[in-house]
Amino acid sequence: MTQVPILNALRVAALSTLLGIAGSHAMADVVAVVSPNNPATTISKREVSNIFLGKTNRFPNGAPAVAIDQREGSAPRVEFYLNVSNMQPAEIKAHWSKMIFTGRGRPPMTVDGDEQVKKALASRPDGIGYIDSAAVDDRVKVLTVE
């Protein structure tokens, strides 16, 4: 008869985990941003994805592009990669492991949060990052991602 309390405890734990996961997916709107001095105004999902996955280091107009990533596991990072690359965190990690191992690239510089992205862009007019849309201010320009 001790199996019933154990099964109930497992059910409660599983339900709590599912509710926690569902709650963590209520993410904010993440937008791609550049320095206000950057001439870019629009970019395709594929072009953004290629910059952040190390497949190119140029904006569509040929200007240099430096990706500024947020820390691994952060909600903005998860949402950003899902939106532009349709990739889960494990897939991103595997991609960069392969790129590093084969010598074909290095992951983008990583900063801790929206404020740090804005600070990095202030010193990098060639930079591109992403932040929560609620954090947008005059220190960044939002790109239209098509």
C-alpha cells in the first residue's frame, strides 16, 4: 500500500514540473537591435540567423556584423533563437560545438542581459543583438525582421 502515496507524490511532482515549464514559456517579445548609427533598418530572419550562427559576418549591405548574444539559458536567448533559427538551446550548443571543433567559427560574444547588450552596441556600431522590446530606448535601433 505504500505505492499509492509514492505514485501520488510522483503525479504532483510531474504536474508541478509541467506547470513550471508552461509558466517559463510566457516570454516577452524579443527584438533585434543595432546601434542607432548603424544604417540597417530591415533584415531577414535567415540573415539574422546566419550572423548569429557564424555563417556570415556581414550585414546584407556588406558592412561588418558582430553578433552580441545573451547568456546561455536566458529567456531572451531561447526566444530569439526559436524565432529566427527555429532552434532549441541544445541545437545551438551542438551547432557551436561542431563549429569550434572543425575550426570554422567561434560563438558570438556573450553579455548578461538587455542592459549589457545596449552597452555593447554603444561601443560597437557594427554590432547586432537582441533585447526584450520593453527595454528598447534611444541607445538602440530596432530592426524590422522579415
